[in-house]
Amino acid sequence: MMASLFTPCQSSKAGGTGLGLAISKQLANHLGGRLELLKTDGEGTTFRLAIPRELFVGTTSKGALDVANAAA
């Protein structure tokens, strides 16, 4: 399952579409960032989302959303 974690239409959940992580990774990549799996175990799953700081330096919270929306 790990090999296809970010592949669209691949889900381990009954009734899952497999779109959530695929879309999230594409959005991160589009912004010049990355989404990666850090760990998964009996306690849960941890991901890291890294977005370039340059997108948000000198912006307000609203300005950061404007930058993210403009990049979409």
C-alpha cells in the first residue's frame, strides 16, 4: 500500500475514493513543496507538509491564502 499511497483511486478504506492524499500531494507539488509520509504504526499516521517559506514571507494570514489561491 505504501508504494501507491499518493496514487489516485488507490484506497485501503472500504468505500474510499483514494483522492484525498493524491490531491494533497499534487497541491503541495504545485506550490513547490512536498507531502511525505513520516511514519505509520498502531498509534496513527504522521505526514509532513513542507511549503517554501518564500510564498508567505511578508504576508498576513489573508495574504498567505491569496498567494496559495493564486498559485492554484
